[in-house]
Amino acid sequence: MAAQTPTKAKFVKTQGTKLKVSKLTTINPKDPDLEWADLSVTIKQPQFQGGQSDEIETTTLASEAKEFTTGLADNGTFSMAGNWKADDEAQTVLRTARDDGEPRAFQTVFKDGTASDFLGLVTQFTWDAAPNGTVNGTFNVRITGSVSFDMPVAP
């Protein structure tokens, strides 16, 4: 096997990414006592879609052009697509969260050790199927509050 050629590109491989949801409702996504259900065994394609802050006009009579500031951050949505498995523990947690409307903590740990945590409300789930395939599922989550991105701790 040939030696890998060094590159200047910076990237993180996706294989080995861990994705978890808290088994119970919480208001602290970093609570050390949280128990987690593993989403990595069914989810193939998680997608974080950051939101957009409101624009607040601050123009005054002395302004030479319209002036703005930004409002509170909207951290957007998170969707997860993968294999549908109704008796999977994590998917059961997601469906329960959809029914009770309570927030759950979500955590992603990338292969390089970088982690992201946030609270989310499950707003929708769907499944679909086609001949000669597997049943696919999608879960949509509305992020509530802040999102953290934590760098790995050096050894």
C-alpha cells in the first residue's frame, strides 16, 4: 500500500462520527449525568442548518443611509436521515420527544474529537420506502438556545 501523500487541505472524515440524543428531557445539553441513546447506528446523513438573526433597523434622522444591527441568534434546525427502525432505542426517544414536545440534548462528536452540543425539539418524523431498498426515516429538530462547538483537548 502506498504512503498517503500529505495535503494542504483541512478536513474531517465522516466515518466514525458519533451522534447521540438524551434519553430524557433536559435543559442542559452538557449535564454530565445525561444518559444517551446512539443515533449513529441508523442515521446516515445528519445536517445542521444554521438560522439567521433578525435585522433590526436603527436608522435615525442623522443617518446618511439605512443602518442596522442584528437581533438574537437563531440557531436553526437539525435534520437526520437514515435507516428507519421503529424499535431502535434512539428513534423511540425521537418519536417520544415529538409527542411530548419537550427538549432533548443532542451531541455530535466528530472523528477528530471536535464536539457539538445543543437542545432541540423534534418537530417531525417521516419514513418512506421503495421496491428493492430499505425503509428510510427522517427526523427534523428545531434547535432551541445556543449551540456549542468544543475543540478536542490535547493529550
